[in-house]
Amino acid sequence: MIEGFDLTGRAALVTGGGTGIGKEVARLLAQRGADVMLVARRADRLEAAAREIAEETGRRVASLSCDVTDADAATAMVQEAADRLGRLDVLINNAGMSSFSALSKMAPELWDKDVRLNLNAAFYVSHAAIAHLKAHGNGAVVNVSSLAGINGTVGCGAYSAAKAGLQMFTRVAAAEWGPAGVRVNCVAPGMIATELAKRGWAKVGFDATDACKVFPLRRPGTPLEVAQAIAFLASDAASYNTGETLTVGGGPQLKGMIDAD
Ligand code: NAD
């Protein structure tokens, strides 16, 4: 293991850890030596993912079913995770998704739902976890935002606003918790071909290959490519990084007047 990336002896909690980016992060953290708790709402899918990663890596990988938008449930879940793992060093606030609606047609309840999941839940879980993360003087939180939180996405107004808020939560939490040895960083993925994303694109007839023509790397990213950035920020390899948002989006999307290359 390259020095700084080894997570042996650490315990990690990954929300939304049963599918997509969260599952790849959980796998990578376990491959690097961490014990991992996967958290999401659907117990069956989570248990299967935990079993798969445990068998593959030989690490202790368990799961807890929890709706992280419920502050009380999130608090109880974090305590149970810390009790079962014996400690908590790494928190990945990854659970998130977007509704689709024009702002003028968006019901206030839908706005609230997206903000609760993509912003409030990260606060609830972090707030419950902070004492555990501080306990060994070397904790790390990584929040999963989105390029939608930087550029904005039409039809995903609440999600875009919440993901932008998550980047500022990252900065303030980093400033408040840094003196106690807890780093807080964020990744902002672009278009990532998770199974659920691919199914969603097919359903609305969205042509990802065509959409990627504006990205320098000309293709959607993979869940593993996002997981690698998250695992970096969660590890000692990023020991002097805090309050940062790292985009994982295939490069800057610039417009030009001539075909330059
Ligand atoms: P995904 O749907 O596979 O993952 C989302 C996870 O969150 C699921 O496991 C789901 O069960 C969990 N979840 C949803 N609501 C929850 C709740 N109330 N309580 C607990 N768990 C809940 O999709 P993904 O693409 O892997 O998304 C992971 C993160 O990456 C999300 O925050 C998403 O916004 C972000 N992201 C994804 C993309 C992309 O293109 N796939 C782009 C930018 C950002």
C-alpha cells in the first residue's frame, strides 16, 4: 500500500453505501484496510453489498438501515455504527439524489425533500458523528456534492441549491473542526454512469455520449473514478487538505469560437 493511502485500523461510515458511487467508495476503503458501515434505507440491498465487499476484502463490513433525512434516526444510527465498529474515523456523506421539476412548477414539499436529503442529512449525520471523529485526533469527512452545485442544472433547482450549500457546509465545518484534527472536504462529480443514472438517462431519452462532447475527456465518469477522489480525501494522503471541493467532471467545460485541436 502506498504510504498515506493505507486505512488499516480505521472505521468508516458511508451513507448511500449500497449502490453506485457509495458502494465503490465502501469497496475502496475496505480494500485499503478500513472496516466499513454501509447505510441506506433498503436493508436487503445493503446487506448484499456489505456481504459482497466483506468477502472480497476480508474486512469487517456491516450495514444499517436508516433514513438519513430523519435527524433523530440519523443520530441513533451513528451511535450504533460507532458502537458496532468500536470507533469512527471516516464519514462519507454520499446519500443524495435529485427530483426533476421546473422551479415555477415545483411544489414546496418537493423543494424541502431535495434540500433535506442533499444538504440537511449531511449536517444531521456529521453532527452526530463529530465527537467520534474527534476522539482520535485524526478524523475525515467527505461530502458528495455535484457539478450541479457549481454550475447549476435546469430542472434540478432544489438539488443544485442544496449541493451548493453542501460545499459551504464543508468550508465552515472544516474551519470549526480542523483545530481538533478533523478534516472536511467535498467532491463534486459531473456526469457519472452509475447503474441508476444510466437507467434514468434511458427513461428520459438523454444521450450521454452526445452530452459529453462538451467535456475535454469526452465521456461520462465511472463510480470508481469518483470513489478514488473520495478515498484520497478520506486518507492521510490528503492530510493538509481541508475545506476543499474537488471536481471530478472530465475537465472544465469551456466554450470556444474555433475548433482548436
Ligand atoms: P445512487 O442512487 O446509486 O446513490 C444514492 C444512494 O443514496 C442510494 O444508495 C440511496 O439508497 C441512498 N439514499 C437516498 N435517499 C436516502 C435516504 N433518505 N436515507 C438514506 N439513504 C438514502 O446514485 P449515485 O449516482 O451513486 O449518487 C451518489 C451521490 O453522488 C449522490 O449524492 C449524488 O447526488 C451524487 N452525484 C451523482 C452524480 C451522477 O451522475 N451519478 C453526479 C453528481 C453527483
